[in-house]
Amino acid sequence: MTTVSSESVSPKSAPRSGAEAPAQSGTSVRRVAVASCIGTTIEFYDFFIYGTAAALVFPTVFFPALGSTAGTVASFATFAVAFFARPVGAMLFGHYGDRIGRKKTLVSTLLLMGISTLLIGLLPGADTIGVAAPLILVLLRFAQGFAVGGEWAGATLLTAEYAPPGKRGLYAMFPQLGPALAFILSSGTFLVTGIFLGDTNEAFLSWGWRIPFLFSIVLVAIGLYMRLAIEETPVFRANQAADRAQDQDEPRRLPFADAWRYQSKEILLSAGALATLFAFFYLGTAFLTSYGTKNLGFSRPFVLSVGIASAFVFGAAIIVSALYSDRIGRRKVIMASCVAAFGWALVLFPLLDTGSPVAFAIGMFGTLAIFGVAYGPCGALLPEMFATRYRYTGAGLGYNLAGVLGGAIPPLVAAPLAASFGGIAIGVMLAALAVLSFFCTRALVETKDLAL
């Protein structure tokens, strides 16, 4: 295993990355881990319920005049809007996260996500306010993406900067578990709502789908309580003290400018490395929900139940891969996921198109398991790659640029590809992304032994 020094990741010309001995904190690492897990669960619950609704409800509620296929494309186009918003959110919230602290910034992202999700739940459909409905929906979806763009880096930084040496993969795993728990919650709320209102009941399409969105405000209140109870990370506070002690004649640049000046290579390589992760994220949590109901004819309760079961597989993969990344390195684990993704992408849709319920379940399980294997280590990998002064910005940019490449483009082209050439065309696209991610990951420097 290659061991790297801080100079190999952050050049000597870069600004000071932090003090040798961070100040002690009264907040325990376990408390931070739990708070980060709860926070990302809430943020991604809000994010996921949109994807589920985009697959099951929004084509009818917001795009009724477009027909089934075009309505689905338009619905997933609004889903993709958030991925374009995420790098913008990463830059803005990263700036404040690197300047005023991780904790304060994460409180802001949670509030923005909660308010946006609540307003989506209250938004009238196209039958009531016409074209204004989809336009407002796009605006609120942009706000969701803006918020989650600032959320991920801050949540992983909280745990990574608190974690003891040699255990960053373990502790950075906790915010990574948030999406798995959120997928269980989002699918579960839609499943319960559909059971009580009926699988095809008019009540579900008119107001029942709104319940998961309105329920999010309760989760946001819980998340705010948890986040307000923790302290700023010792690493950040030590770095702030070091900055104040610097010579006043030394210019202070923007975190974004420094991140791009010193580590643009790492930002771009991490974006390419995680592109497949985002593609499988979208495929497993949104597209297969739509494909299972519309193309394969499975009932909504069956598809949602399979989604809940696959989320447990997803969570288990995150735990195992994060723990192994502390032993064998982040790069090796992510590269293994890319190899698996290449083969899986080519066999997935022929498997699904058999029309077997068992095959559909296997498809969901395999897709989210591969996503989980890649997702577990990146919670430690990205924070380790960047200097403390611009770590929030650099990690957020790399992660969310990957979201544009792997999470925004596939939603726009998957439905037309499937309609024109069959599902195998989507598999070829995903396989090509897996090749890109493999070589970008291979070009990265191993960081597991790097001291923050």
C-alpha cells in the first residue's frame, strides 16, 4: 500500500492546512457520527422522495399534456436539475463552510432543503395553476440540489475531521449511511400512503403523494436539534487559529480560488472517479422505480417493497466497503466497484427484460450493492484529498461535479434510449462511465494513511 505525505496531496505552495495538534473538543466522535448520519438521512430523504414522485406521480400531476413517455422524460428532467445545482451549492456553501465553519453551514443547508421540500408538497398541480406548476417545481428542485450540494461535504468533514487516525473510513461511513436509511424512509412513506389510499386511487394522485413531502418538516426539526448540539471540529478551529496568526501581509484568497489553483487535478479526477457512483445511484433509486412500473408492469407496492429491501443491501455494502478501505485503501475498493459496474451494466437490462419479479429484485439489489461499494470509501477519500483551508470547497466540488456527469446526464437520456433501442443501450452508456471512473480512480493518490 502506498503511503503519502500531506505534500503529495496538497503542494507545499498551498496555504497551511491546519495545526499539528488540534484543540480538544467536548463533543464525542460517536455523537458527531450519529448527528451526521441523521442529518444526511433527512437531506437525502427529501432528495429521494422527489425521485420516487418523479417516477410515479409527477408525469401525471405536472406534465399531463405530454403523454406517458414525454411526461416521464420531462419529470426526470426536473429530477436532473438538482444535479446541475449541486456544484453551485458546493461552491457557495463550501466558501462559508471553509470560512465560518462546518456546523453553521450545515444548519443552513438543512433549513433550505426542508423548506424547499415542504413547498413542493404544497404546490398545486398543472390542472390548477397551469404552466406555472412545473416552472415552480423546477425552481424548488433547484433549491433542493443547491442545499444537498453543500450538505454532503460538510457532513463527511464533520466525521473525518473528528475521527482518530486509521479509522476515518469507519467514522466517515456514518454520513454515507444516510442515503440508505433515507431510501428506506422515502419508499416506505410512499408505500404506506399508497396502501391506505389505493394503488391507483385518485386520492393518491391528487393529495396522497404530498404526505411524504409534508412529513419531512418533522425530520428537519429533529436534524436541527442534533446539529445544534455538536461543536465545530477541532481541525477547523485549529486552522482558524493558525490563519489568525499568519502574517497580515499574506493575501487571503477565496477557498474556491485556492482549491482550483492548487488541486484542480484532484477535483477533476474525483469527479470522473465518482461519475459511475452517481449513475448507479440514479439508476437504482429513481429510474428502476419508473422502469419497473411503466415498462415491466409491476405494481407500485411491489416495486417500492423491493426498493426498501434493496436499501438494506445498499447499507450493508457501504459498511463493508468503508471498513475495508481503512485496511486496503480507498482506491482499491472504488476500482473494484468500477470493474463490477462494467459487467453489471451490460447484463442488467437483459435480466430485467425477462419480466420476472425475481429478476427485477436481483437487478435492484445488484445495482445498489455496487453503488454502496463505491460510496462507502468516498466519505473518507475526498476530505483526505484537500487541505483544511479549502477542504469543504474542494471535496464538495469534486463530489458534485461527479453528480453532473453521472447523475444529471443519465436521467435526461435514459428514457429516450430505452424507448428507441431498448434497455441495453442504457447498459452500454453505464459501462462506458465505469471505464472512465476506473481510470480516474487509478490516477488518484492513495490517502488512507494521510494525517489531516
